[in-house]
Amino acid sequence: MFNSKSKKARKEVEAIFNDIQINLENNYKDLAIGARKKAEKRLDELKQAGELSDKDYAKLKVKMDDFTKRMEGYHH
């Protein structure tokens, strides 16, 4: 059913994804790398805490993997 906790967690991760996207569009590689690391950490924390449903986690993980793939050549 409708889970406001999951919705809040999903919006939090989406906001971090937005930061990654903006930094990539502006070619701010260091900031994009930092935001990606933050997103990975937060996504895992929310999953472990049970604040994300399996369905939401799977969708967000696909997006996370897409960002990771796009940033393969970036080194910090």
C-alpha cells in the first residue's frame, strides 16, 4: 500500500540524483563524483533501515548504476 516513509526516502535519493545530473551537465566532475558517492551510501543506508521498498530500491539502483556507468572515466 502507500508508504509515506518510502516516498520520503525515495524523494531524498532523487534529490541527490538531481545533484549528480546537474553536476554532470555542467562538467563538474569532482562534485558529480562526490554526489554519486553520497547517493550510493544513502541508498544503501535507506535499504538497510527498511525505509525503501524492494521495488523502489530496484528502480533507484538502476538509476544509480546508470550514473556509475556514465562516470566510468572519471577519476578522483
